[in-house]
Amino acid sequence: MPASRRGSGSVTLPTGQTLAIHTRTHDEEDLPHATKKTMADHLRKYESLFTLTPQRMRIIAEAFKETLELGLTKPGQVVPMIPTFVFGWPSGKETGDFLALDLGGTNLRVCLVTLQGSGQFEITQSKYRLSEEQKNGDGQKLFDFCAECLKTFVETNIGSDDEGPIKDGHHLPLGFTFSYPCSQERIDHGELIRWTKGINVANTEGHDVAAMFATSLAKYQLPIKLTALINDTTGTLIASHYVNPRTKIAVIFGTGCNAAYMEHIKDIEKIKHLGIDPKAEMAINCEWGAFDSFEHEHLPRTKYDTIVDESSNKPGEQAFEKLISGRYLGEILRLVICELIDEGVLFLGQNTYKLENPYCFDTAFLSLMESDPTDELLMIIGIFTHFFALETTLAERQFFRALAKLIGRRAARLSACGIAAIVGKMGYLDEGCSVGADGSLYNKYPGFADRVHEGLFDIFGEKGRNIITHHAEDGSGVGSAIIAAMTKIRKDAGLYANV
Ligand code: BGC
């Protein structure tokens, strides 16, 4: 038996929560040689499964680019490349009061945004948490809840006197950020193609969510007009460009993942019939999370990815997203751990039932494990003792950390392939561009942005350094309001007023 020491203490998470820890910590040198060798051997296996070579990344980026191009030619493609009817960039001179409603997977956010021109704005906002029942209930009821929250927000923050933004008989314009794939025929229309990110609300797929929302607005008699239905990536693109005009692409790496960019109308074959000036531009919501869905030809999926996919509520769908986004990374790591438990490699003699629940291993744990600054890896001790009632050895903790790094790095490098596909398609490499990025993975996962940049370097060589991601402006709030403003200006001027 290796010498073991029992210890206890506490560790504090970045959230401020303090975890009591008690553990059996074998020092590395205490472990029998065979155990050490086994962990190292296992790690080598996972390294080869989760590592993407530069050459493989170039092949993926090329296939990705072809898929994006195909999506622009005809409707109904796997990556739908959705025309958003957001025409060109904001001037920065947009002014006025606009409401923004942001329906995310966890919260509903209502904002009043006052655009002051010259890239300045003020924002007042409230958040309302969605219940499990709302996330799994009926579509119209969900939109009724949105309208109810808007009513409370308007009564509390705006009022309806003649001094405020809602003057008698006027309707306040609203941008509705609905971050799920919707095919659009006009800016205030959007047929939900599918729910993503595990949401499962009935009677909504295949329906025009803008019309459903308008029904709820009417029910609550709100002096509000839905001006634009937007995706979070499109909002991020416009908001980031509003403050940093070098921005050409926007990406979200959060619970879901997706990108938007500005396309030349002449290159959007599938909307030629609308007769829009070919020299104009329109933002495209790529919905790239669907890349390689169903056929699974291009992405290097491991058996853990296949399990994640097959046990999800949407098997086959969102293949790219399932390798990258925050909803899935913790689950991928959990599945590897469970395999090693079954093989009798990890947690011998301990009860591991708490790890057996799907999705119990939060992606935030991967961030915490990677950023643990202590030699003993105290944060990892804390996670396993507190959440799973499991004691870990140092060798196991080092293994977990290395595994988190492999899974997190693969996600970032695949993300770089998607960005490279847009950059290559649009010819942005020589002049370079900024990529506005948002979402919990991008903002909170240590080193995620650096790994994306490293991936772009691996794909493009030195020129890859011309493509720089930066933390984006609030697309779902401010971006949504700017788009509502741009749309109002466009329609008031009679430009493509029917879309
Ligand atoms: C949705 C996209 C969204 C992305 C980020 C994906 O699951 O399909 O519409 O932009 O998540 O929120």
C-alpha cells in the first residue's frame, strides 16, 4: 500500500463559496509505479483522441467554408446561413429610446437602451429567471411570460406620461433577441427551425415566433412594437461594430455556439428574387453549430461525443456545437471519467454514484480545474469532495486537469476552424479584422481566447495573427436596440420597407 496522508481544510471558489475538503492525498512518489504508468498511458490515449493537428484543422476549415457557401445558395441547408434583413453597418449616429428583450436559456432580460449617437448609449435593465416549467412547457405561455415581464418593466422604469419615451398613442420600438435558429422572410418574422441548447418548449418549432410574441404583446395591451427579431450573434456583430468599426465577424461561445458576419447581397444567391441592390450588404446568421450534423463527415468525433449526441434530446443535430459549447464540455469529461471508473482505474473502493448523473459535471469545473494555482491542486480536491463525495490522489487530479485541458483546447481549436472558414470566404486575412466574441466559455474559460488565436496561427501561419478576437459589446441588449433603430430609420425612409 502506498503511504497516504489524511488532510482537511477548505478551498474558496471564485464565486465566494467555501468548500470544506477532507482527502486522502498520496504524494506522487508514494504511488506504486504501475499506477503512475497507467494514468500516463491513459492520458496518452486521450491526447491522441482529442488533439487536432494544424493539417486536420486546415481540412476542417476548408470543408466548413464550402458548407457556408452552400448555405447561401439555397434554403434548407444543414448550415442554414440565415439572411437577417439587417442591412449593413450602423452609422453610429442612431439615437432614441429602444426596448430590447433577450430570451436566453436561463434568464429573460428586459432593457431600455437610450442611444445617444457617436457610439454612446445608456442602459437600464432587469432580469427574470425562467423556471424549468417554462423551459419545458408551451410556447405561447413562454411568450405570455415575456409580455408580462415587459409590462412590469415598463410600469416600473418607464411609465406612460407625456414626458417619458412612451407618449400618448406612440409605440416604443423593440428588438427581440431570440437566440435559436429561425428562418426569416422579413426582419420582424422568424420561423423557429429547431430548439437548441436543450430547450424543449412545445408548439413552437415551425411557428413564426415573432407573430406568437406579437399575440402576447396584444394580450397585455402593451404600447410596444416588435421592430426586429434578431439572433444574439447578429446583435453582437452590430453592437461590436458600433464601438469598434474594425469588427467584421461576431461569435458566441456560451451554452450554445454560433457566428454572424456581413455578406454582399450579390453573393446571397437564395434571396436574388427579392431584387435588393446587389451592392448592398446584409448580416448573415450562420447557425454554424449545425455544421456536420447528421452526416458526420468532417469533425473528429470521439465515442464520448457520440454518446453526448445520441443521449441528447436532439440526436444528430448541432454536431459542431456539441463539441464546443459550454453545455457539453463538462459532460464529455464526465463520460471519460465514468469509462475509467468502469475499467477499474479511478476511485477504487469509493462510491461513485454521484458522478453517474448525466450533466452533473458542470463546464465551470473544467475552468476551475485548469486555473487551479496550487501544487496540490486544492481546487480539484474541493470539487470532487464537495460535489461528488470522492477523494482523489494527486496523480488523479493531475490527470483530470490534463483532460480538461485537452477538451477545452479542442473546443477552442475547432472554434478557430469556424472563424477561419468565414475569414477565408470573405478574404479578410491580408487586411485582418476584429472578431467580437461573447459567451461564458470565451469570457470565463482560462486561455480560451489564446487557444483560438493559436489555432488561427496554426491554420494560416503568420497572417493568422491579423485576426484578433476581443470581448464584444452586449449584443443581445445594446445590439438589439441598435438594430431596432437601424430598422426604424430604414423603414421610415421607405427602403425595402416590406422586409
Ligand atoms: C443557437 C444560436 C445561438 C447560439 C448562441 C445556438 O444553440 O442555435 O441561434 O446564436 O446558440 O447563443
